[in-house]
Amino acid sequence: MQQEMQIESRSYDLLVRGRWQGYRVDESRVLGDEQLAEKGSEPLRLWLPTGTLMQWSTGKRPLRNNCLQLLWPQRWYILSAFYNQCVLMYTYASIILPPTIEYDRLSYVDLDLNVLVKPDLSYEVLTQAEFERMAEMLQYDEQTRIGALMALRTLTSSIQRSVGIFANVPHTLRQADFHMAQCS
């Protein structure tokens, strides 16, 4: 079995929005047709199999599809790639404050700014108005507002140039039971 990690999403005022469990995937393990990152810039990869119980503040729901989450310690975004069995359906890029990563826990603040990215790299910014509303309501500081918008620009530029972080997202997986694989 892979290492289990507890994942927690919070709002800017630090209220818990959601909790779930994922499985940390070894950084050197090839999952499918992704391009492996250069040594030292590998994302933390978390596998959430279909059925993972997502405990949101609005209720508990099982995950309907397999999900691979990718994040980097100092970056302002998390990628959640959703799969129909082993085939990529879409990637949901969420702008976050840089995450807190411990051995078996991960926590991040969701800044309510999201991009839906299709496998052909067409995309849509989904929640710009929500971001503005929450930034006003929760009083995001200036550094947070600027950092979030810079992260959005980084994501959209990477998509438009078809390079960078989205090369880490496999379009086809070799298997869909990474949580059962032996640790290496």
C-alpha cells in the first residue's frame, strides 16, 4: 500500500471546507503518458480512487471518478485530474495559498479561483466573480490577491503555450489502483 495522507481544504478565514484521504504516489513512478518533471521540481502526487469519501462542509459524498492531485510546496495552485477509469476527462486547477505539507498531512487554503482544463488544453476560468466576492468578504490581503492573479496568469500561460505544469498530467494511466501498489 502507498502512504496515506489526510488532505484538508480551508477557506481564507481558516474554516475547514473539506477533508479526504489520498495516497501519496512515489515521485519516480510513471503513472501513464506524462512527462516526468526534472529532478527537484517533481510535484507531490496524490491518488484518490473512485469512491473516496469527500467530507465537505455541505455534506459527505463519494468521489465519482479516479483523481490524481498534483501540487508543489511553494506554488499557488493544485491540479486535480479526473479520470474515467484510466482516461483523462478534465483537470481542475485551483488557486491556493502555498500548501502546508507534513509527513502524512496536507493542508491548503482555497482562494476560490478555478480553471477547468480539457485534455486538448482548451480551458475556462470558472470562478473569477466568486474570487472577487470572497476576496472582498474575507478581506484577502493585497499580497494574496496579487499572488492569486499571478498564479492564474501562470496557469493560463502554460495552457496557451502547451508547456510546463500540464505535461505532468497523464492523459492515459497505466492502471487505476495506484493506492494498492507496493511502496518502493
